[in-house]
Amino acid sequence: MAQRCEICGKGPQFGNVVSHSNNTRRRRWNVNLRRVRGVVQGARRHLRVCSICLRMGRVNKAVNTKAVKKAA
């Protein structure tokens, strides 16, 4: 499964790790993805979304109707 945010498309970034002796090796920084139930075109489905999209409110979270009925 790809490490991509389904909202903004952000993916892993690549770079070098440089040690004290200036040895370099390639490294990969993955995106902080969360699995969330959201509403897409009126239907509930699971999304893999980065934490920044969650904090910015770009995801409409789905409401669990069974839990709402029990609370009422």
C-alpha cells in the first residue's frame, strides 16, 4: 500500500543522513498517516489521511449513528 495522503497527496521524502564523520547514507521520511472514517460524496469510507489534513479540518469525519442513538 502506498504511503500517500488521500486528501493532499503528500508522500515520503528522501534525503541523506550525515554522521559526525561526514558519512552519508540515503534515508526515507514517511508521512504520518492515520486511518479515519470520513464522508466522501455522501458515503462513509475509510481514508488514509496525514495528520496535518486532520488538524486543518480537511476531512469530514463520519458520525457513528448507532452510538448517537444509544446516547439519546
